[in-house]
Amino acid sequence: MRIKGFRDLFKPSLLGMPGAKGATFDPTVPPKVLRKRYEKLGRPSARTLSPDVTTSPIHAGNVTAEWVQTATSRTHRVVLYLHGGGYILGSPATHRQLVSRICLASGARGLLLDYRLAPEHPFPAAVQDTLEAFRWLLGTGIHPQGIAFAGDSSGAGLALGAVMALRDEKLPLPSAVVLISPWVDLSLSGWSLLLNAKTDPILSLEMLALCARHYLNGENPTNPLASPLYGDFRGLPPMLIHVGNQEILKDDAKRLAHRADQAGVDVSIEVWDQALHAFHFYQDIPESQGAIDRIGSFIRARTAADPVPLSAARNLLKRDAPRVEPEPTSSPSGES
């Protein structure tokens, strides 16, 4: 049985349920069952890793993670990668191939986090895991000038929310942020959720609403650490945003870019024509490798070319960063 897209995981027919023929969405499917289905997406990719790719399990503090390295990886350059999956699914197994391709293009090592998932571990568990892993990286002597945060879908929202939390806690920030098809508004207010419902074969509004409910667990959906679209963007590192013009999260990406630009962030957004949600995954799509190459160039250009002394990274954990006063809360502009 071949699962074509993320939304297919919610089809009762895939679970062998009686009378489910033709059904497209069942919110009662348990997350544990969905995870097993989603893992099947990752198993083929794990078998087709390039021969020069090595992976090794590690604990980044108390956070389970995986190192991904390629022939081009430089020790001092690290992509801290946060997988997508609506905060309820995903693991290193489902994303290691994508991360290995990003590492090959960027000349970096990948630290692929296996952060805690909802509903067992709702917000803010995933944010806490990300911050702990980043502190662990600094403690090993990796300087933030050599670190980029990256993620897809909910993982992109998590990456951005974690950077905002680091800034608010006066901790050093990574040098760059890469956001692939970011989900940054758990209040689900973007017009493209409706306008692109028929052109997005991967995601659906109903599925995102279910994931948001599991993750938020009663938290305000506009909390900036869960929905960074509503956060303060001032002082954040350079960002590269990729989104497909056919996906329902297109407006999340466009509004995010607008807010970041208004706050003076060095932000670039690329809206890819006729592209699917997180199309970077699919190697048979011609644009996939080109998009990953652009991500690689962005990370290379914005991270340190040479190692920074070990002591410099560790000393940053003891130093206070300049305080950034929060801006008044305002609603993001709605572009279509």
C-alpha cells in the first residue's frame, strides 16, 4: 500500500476500517496509528541514502537526536533540523534523507532532533527540547556563527518559535533560519487554507485543526512560541522561506515574510510555481534538487567559513545578550 500524501494518513480505508471506502478524513484515528503509517514514508528513504552519508544516534542533553554527515560536512557547521508532522508525527527516520541532501548542499552536519510529540507531550515540550539541544550544541564548542536552524511545515514553525524564545531569554542566536513550507499560524487564519484546498494534495484544513488541537492542549493559538507569526521579529537572524503556490500554507509563508521584512529582518521568500507542500522531499520533482541547492548556498553564505575557537562558543552561554523590547501586539497582514 502506497501512501501518497500526509492527508492520506487520515483515511480510514488505509486502516482497514469497515465501511470506510471513499472516506477522506477521520479525526478519530489514534496518533500512534498515524505514526506507524508515517514511518512507512521514511523507511524507503532510509534505504536510499547516498553511500557517503552516515547517521549516528546521540543525546543532545536529554533530547534524542541523530547526527547526519556527508562527505562535504564540516565539523563546525551544523544544521539543527526540526522535522514536520503537525507536532504529532515524524522522527529522524522520516526526514534523514531530506536532511542528508541539505547537508550535502550546505557542507554541514545535520543534528536531526527527535523532539517530544503531542498529544502525549503538548506545547511547549517541543520548544523546550529545541532550546535544550541548542544549548547542548554550544556546550560542545559549536559557535552559533556556524549553526543554522531549519525545518519543514510544523518543524519550520517550531524552528522560528525557538529562535524567538532564545532571543527573549537573551541567549545567542543561530546565524540563519531556513523555513520550508512553514506552518506558523495555529489559529488557522490564512485565506489560502480555503483558496488552495483543492490544489493541495498533501494537507487539509481539517487535518491541521486536529494537529493544532493536540499540540496546543488549550493554549492560546496566538501564543508566539506556538504561532510565531504573532511574535516579535526584531533582531532575528536572516531567513530563507520556501513555499509552493499550490499549498494551503502559502499565506502563512507570505505573511511571515511580510512581518519579518517590516521588522528589518534580512528575509528572502521564494514562492515556487506549481509546487507541492514541502516538495523538497520528492527527488523525482525536478525543482526539488534546485531548491535544496539554494538552501545550501544560503547556509554556506551565512554561517562561518572557518571554525570559531571552542572557548568562544562556551563563553556565550555565560554572557547576556542585548535586551530587545517587545513591540505592541498587532495582527499580521493578510496577503493572498
